[in-house]
Amino acid sequence: MTKKKSLIYFLGIALILVVSIGIFSKSNIPFSQSNEETKKTIAVTGVGEVKAQPDMATITIGVRTENKELVPAQQENKDRMKDIYAILKEFKIDEKDMKTVNYNVYPEQQYDRNTNSSTLRAYVVTNNVEVTIRDLEILGSIIDQVTAKKANMIHNIQFDISNKEELRNKALEEALIHSEQKAKSMMGVFKVKNISPIKIQETYQTMYNGPQYSYKEMAMDMNEASTPISSGEMNIKATVYVEYEF
């Protein structure tokens, strides 16, 4: 009986080992044998462009004065800038649309080669205000009026569009439509009709034709016409990169 029990015991252990090995071998499926299909994709770029006329501008207006004495140079600059601010208020320019961008006071030296030394030529005072003009119809008139009040520094005219964000979104929509049309056109060659976007990246590029100044066309009578200025046309361009799955 003892030998028979031992034999049965060993046979039971062997059977358990065989079953365990079989279960382990079935469950140990390599990752590379996954049934998940590899995604098929196509990548394209799309471009959308919207053109619009600028309806606002920023311009820097300033005064430069100089005098052998510092206080007179400062006083003259202050008086002329007060006149310029008064003109801007007459054109109903809001306080929030006027910002001082620099104010400088410095001595200007004059070098003498004969004595190899420098002497004070004058004290120079400059004051510049950046003005946002939301009605381009008055831009030329503002330039004329502040110049008449002895503004002798006018520069950095930059045009813009008040609803630029709306136009950017429109350009972006056109770029996405363009990308889908390109993808469908290419996949149509292979008789593939159904595609869906899985990745989208976008960038903006804003370009415009710069202002043109026509001083030669200025009328002799300031009441007849103001300084002619052309704002050009702004082109708002959106570019997208899209990956489609099919």
C-alpha cells in the first residue's frame, strides 16, 4: 500500500505540472502579436487668406527743442507739446489712446579739432507720444494740424484692423477646408473616401502693404486737402498642418 500511494502521489504532481505548463504557454502571448491594427495616416498643409482694409493706425508724434540754456529748452518743448495735445483732443482722441513713449533731456557737445576739446553746443529735449487713431479719415488732417503747431518728429505709422481676431478665425477656417480638400483629393486616387483628423497644428502670418506718402500731391491751400496717406491692404494668412486617419 505504501508503494502504491507513493506512485499515485508522484503521478498527481506530474499531472499538475503538465497542466500548469500548458496554461502558462497559452497566456504568455508576445506583445508583438497584438491584434490591434496600425493606424494609416496622411499629413497635409492647408492655407487660408483673408484680405481687409485697415481701419485704425498708430503714429508717433513728437517735439525736439534745443537751447543754450536747459530751462528754456524744456519750457519751449512743454508749450509745444501742450498745443499738440490740444489738437488731439479737438479730434476727439481718447486719453487711453495717447501714451508717452519717451522723454529725453541731454547736453549736445560740439567737438573742436583745433583745440581737441568739446564744448556745449545746446541742451536738447525730446518728447514723443504714441497716438492710436481709430478713424483713418482724420489721419492726414491730424498730421497737418500738429505740424502747424511745430511738431517736428512724426514717424512709425503702423496700420491695423480692429476686428483682426475675427478675420484670423475666418482665415483659419479656410485653411482647414483647404487641408481637407487636399487630403481627399490625394486619397481619392486610392478610392479612399472616409478620412478624419487626428492632429492639427496652426500658425498665423500677417502681412500688409505699407503706407504710401504723397507729399508731392499736397494742395497749396491747407483748407483744400490734408496730407494724403494710403493705408494699403492687409493680408491675414493662416497655415495649418493636419494629419488625417483613413
